[in-house]
Amino acid sequence: MLPFGLPKTDHLEPTIEPQLKPIQLVETLADLYRRLGTCLESEKSLICIEQYLILSSLGDPKLLRRCLRAARQHAFDVHSKVVLSALLRYERREDEHDGVSPMDCCSFILECPKATLESGCDLNSIYDHCKCYQECTNSADAQISKEDELLTLEEDSDISFCVGNEEIDCVRSKIAALSTPFKAMLCGSFIESKRSKIDFSQNGISVELMKAVDLYSRTKRVDMFSPKIVLELLSFAERFCCEEMKSACDIHLATFVNCMEDVLVLIEYGLEDRANVLVASCLQVLLRELPSSLHSPKVMRIFCSSEARERLASAGHASFLLYYFLSQVVMEEDKVSNTTVMLLERLKECATLKWQKALALHQLGCVWLERLEYKSAQCYFEAATEAGHVYSLAGLARSRYKQGQQHSAYKLMNTLISEYKAVGWMYQERSLYNTGENKIADLNTATELDPTLSFPYKYRAVSKAEKKQTKDAISEIDRIIQFKLAPDCLELRAWFFIAIEDYGSALRDIRAMLTLEPSYKMFNVRLSGDDLIDLLNHKVQQGSQADCWLQLYDQWSSIDDIGSLAIIHQMLVNDPWKSLLRFRQSLLLLRLNCKKAAMRCLQLACNLSSSEHEKLIYEGWILYDTGHREEALAKAEKSILIQRSFEAFFLKAYTLSDSNLDPESSSYVIELLEEAIRCPSDGLRKGQALNNLGSKYVDSGKLDQAANCYMNALDIKHTKAHQGLARVYSLRNQQKAAYAELSKLIEKAHNNASAYENRSEYCDSEMAKKDLNMATELDPLRTYPYSYRAAVLMDDQKETEAIEELSKAIAFKPDLQMLHLRAAFYESIGNLNSALCDCEAALCLEPDHIDTLDLYNRARDQAIHPQQI
């Protein structure tokens, strides 16, 4: 069962992340906020993109989507709008949604393929619906009959252009008006100005084209011509500088671009004649077809070479943003491919600002490091460091180490730690070049400074396994798995379980791992997860689908989310077309903070839905999760009209609850939840609805009804209801009962960091401190314990310790609330500069946070008028 043996510590090393990682994140965010407030409107989109790239290392999809939407909101030029709209669509993984064409309009201006082809933007309407549905297709009134056209030709002609044996009668003044060269030729000092017939036979112009030029000169319209003639008109316009004609052809040809076949035919004409809108329309299809469009060699030739980039640039369509988007898509599929290198080289060529150069050079360094080309990697990391990206020093140290320069690598990281305020990744990197106890000490310090780094846990676990302490190794890797789910950590734990012949637990972890990343290959891509499952199935007794449902109830009630994921994965093997199971997967993944995987499962649920009303529900959840609350409500209401169902009422209630509700709205949400509970459903979902209903009753002061809801939820094993019941007891001043209720939750729950945190509210300060310390130990990403401990220290007038407690968490999780609290602490001790910096960083994350805005304005007034304090 261990064909490749267990992992060895000598073979373990952390990856160098291919992202911008500022050495002082809070200060960088504060600077971004200040620049956004003072820059020109035309500069805001680029600053929002910079913000997106800096925040990418935090991995919060909603935060990143807000940055992209802001960048798109402030984009004025067609190129940026095309790229950003496609990037928004790609981030939502819309390509995985069956029945959706890349050029379909989602009805919002921000992503409308037609709206992107119009330059400029109206900031007041940018979040509105687009006008696609209002388009008028009847253009009969604008048509000119051929009889009228011929009549006009006969009446107005005063000059003829000879093409071969044919003469095309034209109007001199109208042809002259097409461009400055024609005006000079026909109305200036050239001999043609005196002639009534001009020979155009040697210009390579066809009779049909010249007739079209004449008709355009009279009507200023190109929509009566075939696409072939419009393409010829475009070349004619480019050749003779007919800007108005060129623009008309450009815009009209763009309307013919709807699919990849259109693109591959038309983009060459657009590039040749520098037709900005036509190229933009082609580019839009290619980007909205990602990642599949990049599998075409013809498409790759459009982007990859320096000459290709120059051609795009001549048409106004080569940018840092474009090549960033393309390179990231390729890196997701194959980080070390030649295509990845070529696109990153183009990214470097497009970089003009310092941070752009730093990112392009750093990513090239990461790719060459993965390709085992250490000298090339070293050169790029050195260049990125010179461009101001301090994190690239980690890549520089690694590439030196790979070339046998261990002491040089150690010295480099040692210098870095002494020169800057230390962060976790510095000690993690230095540990690679250390030995013995010093190595473990560095890893422990890395975990202390940044508990979200997975490598230290993995190294310590493997080190224990090498000493035959496999159960201790499992306990070590458990420490990070319980708050941060990652495929590589689950893989490692699975191998440990196999080593002690606990095949059931190994199978659980591999199934959960494949839920996160279905194509994951284990042991350095030497064994697929599916193959290992086949092997383990011979060691573990397989239950029926009914058995799986019973197990799922047990795992769900004990809040064992990884166990639940594994069971659903097994059920999907037996019933792969079950949309309900995919939906359950998405709910669990959201609870585990695996948002991208959750969105993928939700898309699959939507694709597999067997009825229209069910499909509408899943579409509603997708809209809700991507910030379209009103549209999610509309989907829920439409589903209810087709069929009254639990999920439709629950979606509507949940979506309405996501706002500050007045008493009347709260009553309506209660009605919706009650209606949902009356509809057929299983206990897993009904328990959730009862729990939510109890919460609404508490908010409305109806404690008896709330208690009944929670008790009913507990009767069907919805264990989280203990938390709500404790709240009811607390509001009745029954603190001991509340404490006891949460103690029951702690005993039952597999993942109970939340329960410890909540129980701290119902006991004395010393007990609360113990519970919160336990919550932090189980899940260091929970922010409330840090805030509570800091507030207690502040009450004891230990200001420095209070600020340090918050700083400890902010260093690896710059949370809005903690930044706000630390800013308030700084203000209280008179450190206004630090208070302002924290406020600005917090507002960079959430610009409309009212409490922080109030604090920011107050601190700024104090800084400007200190004598008034």
C-alpha cells in the first residue's frame, strides 16, 4: 500500500509563491487607499488592479472580486474593459456552466460583451443592468432602397473612377470628404483636381469595392454590404486614411465576431489594418473562451511571440493586464510549459511600472525554479529584488541553495531577518538552510509568526514519522488540517494512516482531497488519487447508498466536515448525476472556506439539475455568492412560482437576511423559513432551517419560539443548535445553562473551535481566557479571541501588550475588525499616524465601513488640529 514509501524530510520544501507579497502589507494597503483617494479618475482602474494583485496572496475570492469590479467600474478604454469583464467571468468559472455560451450576456453592464466595446463609462450606472434586451432589431426605417441609391448616383455624379473597363460615377465633394489625402488629390493642386475621370486600375481595387466606396461616401453607412466588402472597405480606409470610414467598418465588423471560428478569420484583418474595435471583439471571444481557447496553436500564435505582442500593441491591445490574465490561466494548467514562459516574457515586456516589473520578474523566477533552471531563476529573482520586491529574496536564496551555495542562502535570509520586521516566511525559508535543532527552532518560529504556513507542520510531521512516531505525525498535521484544508496536507495524512494500516481514515482523506482538487496526483504526480482509492477499496468494506446516507447524518451531526465530504464523494461515485449531492458538497466546502471548490460544485449541481425550478435555485446561490443579491432573490421567486420547495424558500429567506432588516422584513423572513420547513426535505437541511428560524426569533425577542426551534433541530441531530439554545439561556440570565449547552456542543463536535469561542461568553474572565486560548490553538484564523484578549489588556492599561496581541494576528491575517480596533487603540494613546495607517488599510479592504470612516475622520482632524484636542 506504500509503493513509493513514506515522504522524506530531505525531499520536502515549500513553494515560492508566484505573487506580490509586500514586506509591510498594512502600510502597502494604506498607501493604496491614499492613492485611490487622490489620483485622477483615469488612474483608478490601474490602482485597483494593483490592489487585486497584492491581495491575491490572502486568497479571499469575495475581496478579490470587489477589486476586479472596482477596476472594471473605473475602466474607460475598450481594451481594459474587455479584459476585466472576461477576468470577472473567468473568476466565476462561468465556462463550467452547461448551456452558457461565452458571448452570452449576464445582463449586467460590468460583464456585458457589448458594453465592453464602448469606450468611456458612466460611474452612476455601472452596476445597473445592461440594455441588451432593449436592442431594437428593426432597422427598416433606416434602409435606403437600391432604386433611391441608383437615382442618387445618376443625379449627383460629377467624377468617375475607372477600374479596368468600368467607370464608377461618384460625387467629387463626397469622395474628397473621406480623407485628407483624397481632399488634396481631388480639390487641391494635383492634376486629378482638373479631371473628370481618374484611373484607379493600378491600385488593386475591385469594381465592387469602388462602388461600395461611392455608396458609403453618400450614405455614411456600411451595414448594407456583405462582410467581405466591409473587410475590403476597412483596408481601403486604412490605406487612404479614411478615419470615419475605418471606424464604421471596424464597429460593424465587430458585430460578426461570435465564436472562435469568426475570430480566427477576422483577427488577422483587424491586426493588419489596426482596427481597434474588431480586434477587441476578437480578443473578447478568446478571453471569454478561456481556458479552452489556449489549447489552440493558432490562438497561441496570436499572443506568444514578441512579434505577436507588437502586432497587438499596434492595434491598441497589448497590455500588462492582458498578459497577466493569460499567464495566470496557463500557470494553473501547466506552470513549467514553454507557453507559460513565453507569456510571462510578454508580461515583462508590457510592464512599465515598478510593481509590474517586480511581479513579472518574480513569476519568471518561480517558473524557471520549477523547471530546475536555477541560474535563470537566480537572475530573475535578483532583478525582481532590484525592482523592490523583497519576497523575491526567498527565491534568490532557494536558487543559490539549489546550486550548492547553502551558506550563501543562509546568510541572505539571516540578513533579511535582521533588516526587516520578521514574518513567518522568512524563518520558514531560513530553516531549509539550517540543521538539527536550529532548523526546528526556525520552523517553530515560523508557525508562531504565521500559523497558516503549511510547510512547518508537514516537516515536523514527516520528521516524527521518520522516527516511527506515526501517531504523533498525524497529530502534528492535524493541527493545520483542522483550520486550513489543503490537498497536500490531506495527502500526507493519508500516507500516515496507510502506514499504521488505518485504511478507512486514509480513504476518507483521499476522497476529501479529490473533492478539493479532482485531478490531484499523489507523490509528486506518480499516482492518481482515483487509483489509490481503487486499491484501498479492497481493504475497506463498502456500504450501500442507504448506508452512506446514515453515515452522512452521523458525520454532519458531529460537525465532521471532512468526513462528510468523503461520504458525499463516495455517494457520487455510485450516483454521479445527483445534483443534490453536488449542492451538499458546495455547502460543506463553503463552511471549510474552500470557496473556489465550492463554486465548482455549485456549477456542477446547476448543470446536473433535473428540473427548471431546481436549476433556478442553484443559479440563485451562484448569484448570491458572487454578490448579486437582488438577482438571487428573483431566481428564488421564479422557482417558487414553478414549484413551492424547501430550497427555494430557504434561498429567499437566506438572501433577504443578508442585510439590516427592519421588524417587518424580519417577520417576512420568519414566514419564509416557516414555509420552507413545511415543505418536504431531509433532516440535514431542515435542521439548518430550524436553526436559522431560531436565530430570527431571538432577534425578534421571541425566546420561547426560538428555544422550540433549537430543541426541534437537536431532535434531528442538528448539533449546532446547541449554540443557539445557549444564546436563549443567556438572554434569560441562565449563564450556567448556557455554558452547559456549549459544553455539550464541544463534546459532540469534531471541529469545535467555534464552540470554545462562544462558550467564553458565558463564564468568568479566567475561564473565558482558557476557552479563547483553546479556540486560537484549534483555529488561529478566528479573530475574536485576539480582539478579546487585546481589549482586556487595554482595560488593564497595558496598551503596548494590547496592540501587540492584535499585531500578532494582523501579521498573517489583516482583518478589517482587528485593524479598526488597533487603530482605535493607537488613537487612544495619541499615536495618530499609526491610527491613520490602520484606518486606511481597513478602508482599502472595505471602503464603506462606517465605524472606520468615523474613526479615520476623527483621527485626521486631531492630526491636523492638535491644539483642539
